[in-house]
Amino acid sequence: MPTYIVSAAANRLTKQVKQEIASLITESHSGATSQAMLATSGSIAN
């Protein structure tokens, strides 16, 4: 699973907020990857 890092200008986001954003990106990416794998699994087998 990829690791995402969120950066922002000084004093724009707290460390906690940046971690939450990175977690949400990871969850979204993982879900999209899973859906893509399921959608293409039938065509790969043929």
C-alpha cells in the first residue's frame, strides 16, 4: 500500500489534520484500487 505525505505552508494545518488527510487519501486510493481490480479480474482471466 502506498504511503501519502501531506505538506502545507507553516501554521496552515496541524500535524493531526495532515495525518487525517493522508489517512483519507490512503483509504480512498485503497478502495479505488480494489474496485479496479475486481472490475478487471474477469477480463484478465479470459
